[in-house]
Amino acid sequence: MKARVTVTLKNGVLDPQGKAIQGALKSLGFAGVDDVRQGKLIELELSGHDRVQAEADLKDMCEKLLANTVIENYRIELI
């Protein structure tokens, strides 16, 4: 089973990488970009077919390692 975890910064948390990307896009002539928020995408291949257990395991992985829940949100997708 494949899973995808998307991790993004919470609203209100400064995003220096996003600002750098926004500045670079503007310097390349993309003036219509008002804001950029940068995150990360993690794809996992899981053994087993129990979706409920997979979701519980993924939530545990995010809480313990994949996301810093103080400043980041995460979204789990089973594919």
C-alpha cells in the first residue's frame, strides 16, 4: 500500500524558504506571485492491507518523526 504525507508550516509561522522562492520567481519575471509557502512531500510504501492500521501507524510516524507538530501541519493520503 502506498501512502503520501504532506507536511506544511502552520499559518503564522515564518517561511524563509518560501520567501526566497517568491523572490527568485519575481526576479525571473513572475510578478503575479503574492506568496509562497514551502513544504515537503513524503511517499511511503507500506506492507499489509489494513487501512485503519496504516492510518494509525502513519499518524504515529508523523507525530514522532515526520512532522514537527509545534510548527507544522500534516495530511495523510493512502493511495
